[in-house]
Amino acid sequence: MQIIFYGAPGTGKSYTINETTKDESVIRTTFHPDSDYSTFVGAYKPTTIQVTMRDVAGHKIIEGGEEVKEDRIVYEFVNQAFLQAYIQAWKFYAEAAEDAEPQKQYLIIEEINRGNCAQVFGDLFQLLDRNSTGFSDYPIYTDTDMKKQLFKAFEELSIPQSERINNLYNGRQITEQVLKGEILLLPDNLYIWATMNTSDQSLFPVDSAFKRRWEWQYMPIGKGYDDNGNELNWKISVGTNEYDWWSFIEKINLQIGSTTNSEDKKLGFFFCKAENGYISAETFVGKVIFYLWNDVFKDYGFDGTIFKDTDGGTLSFDKFYKADRSGKAIVQNEKIDLFLSNLGVDMTDDSENVFLDENGNTENSTTKDFSKYSLNGNGSYSKGGIVYETVKLYAENNPELTAQQIVETWLSLSINISNLIETDEMWNRRKEQTRDSKFESKSKVLTLHDGEIIHISNQFNVNRIQDFINRVNAQDWNIRIEKL
């Protein structure tokens, strides 16, 4: 009747509840530090109603044959999640035949331990004691305001199964008291389910007396599956490299467990949401890395080998970003690669060795695309060729810019390929870290007029090249790319 689904973030607690109750009547609420009895149960609140305006003599004001209306603030008792679910559950009982099961009503409480449960539940705490049939053992009496509200909600209702219910309480006319609003009594068709992230348990401790009144269902960390039961093979996409998400989950959780000696901070499979099976570098840093650095390891230090930077220092959170000239934060993919490499995360399908030719095809592609592109109306270039020629033209048009400035400008476009353009220093640092035998073939060298070198990726498939074209053509650079 009352279940708390608990476990690490991303273990599918809410998903499990949603799937179980998707065809049922559900009322949902979320607890937070400001939640209290009135926001959970109900209270008087100001609301506006329309009333007819009257003159000083008390006569209705008529204009154009119609009464003139005005908005007026009044106070009314407003039902919140608990009373909404409670009233509906008893209405389902009123609709059920004497020998039929009433429809179920679910009250779902997300993040139950983010609120002060003693404060939120108040005297409802007593109702959570249920007998073997699912009804509250100990009804509680209502105050005057709630009694009026319930009496109005249950007006003209009758319970066909009242005799059976009354017999549970030694023949006491319990259903009559419920319908009159005199008492609160949870029926057996009212299910209260809640979720709890164990990593949030320090917000408001849940006392043992409250815990005893719930069943607890642990949600373990495991692989994710789709609605058809097929395993989800999610990947972390970092430039042209792809890492196995489940491998990351397993290995980071080992580190978290050995560091914190607790399950609380571990990550579940659904901690991040993938798009088309891929978790982008931006999402990975913004959600996962941020969580690890600020909520998990912050209190334990960053002395482990997984936090080692290439210069021998510590891989701090700020190193995962770099600001371009406009102040926009650009994710540094080489730092993600380094962290995942330090952690020993598996790459998927030997992704380092996936190689796109000048036309954006792999040797195992089932379909080939040989589209050509022009630059400002000239030439006929392949996918990799048009990227190189475009950056080259930009550099020629802006000879005053350094290699670093050119790289920052292009990275600020956020084109959907991480190692689109790199300084020679960036490229060599990445080369030292990679195991990719085709690393040098995946980019071209452009020598600027002052002798500086930049490296330009030639790993562009159909989707990436279209993203490149759209973003370049949107700039005020007098550069235009067209597909021939």
C-alpha cells in the first residue's frame, strides 16, 4: 500500500512507478524543503471570483442590458495532492458495486526525503498504520475547515460496501463518518508510493517510526533496457571517440564505493539521458563530471590516479572548459578523453579506428555518399576537402589572427565534431594520449602565413557536414558553401 522506491540517482525509480501506474488514476507531487502540511493536504488560499457590481444603493449595475462584473479576491479551501487523492479514492468506492473491487487511486510522492516528513504529514502519520485489509487502523478526526470541505466533496455519495467496511471496525458507522467529513480514514484502494535518492538522504533524516510504516523497495544499479526488453547500448560521444556508457558506470561506481564506502553517491544507468543512444560531451561534462567533482569527490580530495592531468597536476573541473573570445564555455574533449582513459573505460567497437575517407564514408559503409561542395561558387570539394578549404579561406581573409585565435573562433561555433580544429600544441597533446593507429590520417595540416600550424579534421559524415555548412553560412564572413 505504501512503498518507498529507493536507490542511487538514475536507477529508474520514477520510471518503474510510471510504468506500473500508466493505466491508473494518479496524482503526483514532489517534496522539497519548503513543503508543509498545507501544501500537501490543503489550506485556505486567496482566489478571484467574478461578482456583479452594485451602486451605492445596492442595485446591480447594468450596461447594454448586461450586468457589469468585477473580479474580487476571496479565500477558499483548496485541496492539495493528499486530499485530491483521498477524495477520489472514496469516490471510486462509491462507484463500485457491493461485490466489486473499486478502482485504484495512486498518490505518488517524488523525492520524499527532500521535505521534512514529520512536518508535511503531521497527524496523517497515524493513518499510515494499515490493517491486513489495507484500511487505516486508526482514523483521525478532522478540524472544522476540513470537515466542511470533505462534507461538500462527498455530498450525496453512498458506499455500497459500507457494511463490510464497518465490520472491520466492530460495526462502528465508520463510512458514515467518512462521508460526513468527520474523520480521515485511508481506504484500501489508495496507494501511496514515493521515491528517494539515497544520495539526498541528508536533507531531512527520515525517523525510524516513519520508516516502519512503509515497505521499502531497493532499486539496484544495473544495465538499462528499453520498453521491449532490449539492452540499451548507450555511448559517450567525445569527438570521433565513443566510450561504452555501462563500462563507465561500472568503473566510476567502483571508485565511488572505494572512496566513500557508501552506495549513496553512485550513478545509475539512467543518471544521464542519451539522444539516439549517444550522450554528448557537453551533457557528460555538464551533468556527470559536475556531479562527480562537486557532489562526490569534493569532500574526499582528488588524489587518485583518475584525476591526474598530463602535466602531472590535478584534473580540476575548470579544466574541462575553456572560454572563447566571446566568453562562451567550450568543452575540452581532450580532458574527457584523459579522464575516461585514466578510469579505464572501454571504447565501443574499437571506435578509435573508425576512419572516414574524404567523402565521409567508412570502408564498411553499406551506402556511400559522394556529394561535392563549392566554396563561394568555386571548386568541387569532398566533405573533408570543403572543411579544409573553408578554414583556409577564413585564415587568408584574417591574416592578423593567431592560430589560437582562429581555433577559438571556430570552436565557438559548436559544430558537431569535437576535434574540428586544433592548435599544434592541442593536437600533439592528444596524440600522446591516443591508441588510435590512424590518428594522423584523421586531420590535415594548415600552415598559416606566419608559420604557425593548425590541424583540421577531415572526419565528416553526412550529418556533420550539414551542421558545418549551416553554421558557417550563418556567419558574416563572406563565405558561402553550397552542395553541388
